[in-house]
Amino acid sequence: MLEVINYFEPLAYVLRRVDGDVPAMGYIYGDLLKAKQDIATRLNGNEKKYGPIWRIIDARWDSKLKTPLHKAGYFLNPGYFYDNKKEMEDEVLMEAVVQCAAQMYRDDITMQDNIVSQLTMYTEATGSFGIPMAIRQRNMKTIPPANWWSVHGGSAKDLRKMAIRILSLTCISSACERTWSAFERVHSKKRTRLGQRKLNALVFVMFNKRLQYPDAPAPQLEDDAQSGSVRGKRRLIHKSSSSKAKKARVVAEDEEEEFDSSESEEEEEENIPYADGDGSSDHEADDVVASGNDD
């Protein structure tokens, strides 16, 4: 059991970092290097034990995480760079930064040349990179690498611009996934100033709204390929049930679609104003013709 913990605890740290709120492009390469060393140390350097784990890590690393962006993020992270300068002298890492400059500014040769010329200031810690505050804040956990570059990269403005773009990237798509929990949609680390009563009220409203209209689809507007205008009208159809409860369902209808007169007698139709770009509406409820023929 202890060996299993020794295998996975360093990797769990990497996963927590990647799945956190801070962009991880500047960390994941260095964290994987550190995780491999930690696993070997925990297993007392026994290659027979840590060797298979290393091979699994390397297989995934080589196929997914050794791109120029990951290498450049590792190189441009001041917390890693200045603590491992001998390792950072590897030509592969420097070439990754050059490749990123060539790809990100492929149409701007001047920008590419400026970035390459400014790399020396960063590697030798001259100019704004060498002031005491910049040196002290290299490894501060409260200052992400992108913020460090934003504050202390003034001597190399073009390199700073590229570094911020790279170090602000995420390494996982979970931040783009939809939050299905009513509580998590209201409460998050970036939105924690709500009082307890207001938080409970918002969760109550959102949860019960979902229960009230479980089958109501999200309104969808269809764009006209030629004119860019939107076809169809949105109507709110209130259907009566035996329990005298009414369900609201939003449906998209084409302007030329005809309704059966017998069905229109059974249903109470209420027109939802069609929203233009400025939020105004030219459609009124009395424009709806219940006879079954559109105007």
C-alpha cells in the first residue's frame, strides 16, 4: 500500500495543479520532471520499482506534453528557469521558444527578431529582470508566471508579450465544461461574496426553475445563410392539463408554417416578441392569427 502511495502521490499533485484555477502551461513540464524524481526518491532509487512507472509517464509525456508550447512554458517560468539554469541551457528548450515565436508571429519578422534578441536579457537577468523585487518574486506562489512577466518584463516588451500569451494557457478542458450543479453555477472561488441567504435563494430559484420546466428546450435561432437574418418566430404555447397546471414550452416556427385551425382552438397561443439586435420588437400579440393562415 505504501508503494502505491509513493507511485501516485507525486502524480496527484500534478493533476491538482493542472485542474486548478491557475493556467498550468508554465508548470506541467517542470512538475512532471519533479514527479519522476520524487517517485524514484520515494522508492530508494530502485529502478526495478520506479522504471515501469517512468515508462508509463514518458509514453504519455512524449505523445502529448512535449510540444514547443509546453517546453517554452517551462523555459519562460522564472521559478523553474533561474533554479535550474544548467538544465535550461538545453538547446531543445531554447529552440522551442524560437519555434513559438516563429509560429505565433509568422507574419511579423521584426517581432520574431526582437524576441530572439531579448532572450539574452531574460537568461542573464539584466535590466528589469535583475532588480531585487523581480528576483524575490520568482518563486512566490501568489504571483503566477504570467503576472511576473507583466510586472517585471518591461525591458523586453516583445518577449513579455509572447511569454504572457504562453503562460496564460491552460492544459485541460475542464474549465470549458458546462457546470450542471445548481450550487456550483452560483458559488465558485471567483464568486464568493454572496451572503448565505442570497446564495440559498439563488440556488432555490435555479433548482426549482429546472423542475418546473424539465422539458423546455433552450431557444434556438436559425440564421439565414444569405441575409444573415433569423428566420422563424418564437411562440410561447401554454398547454392546459387536467391538474390545471400549465407548462411553458418555447418552440421555433417558420413564418410560412400553417397551423391547423382545430389545434389552435385547443391551445392558447401567446406570441413572444422577436428580439432584434437592439432588443426591440415589431411583433405584437394581436398579430397572431388564430385562423390557421399566416399573413
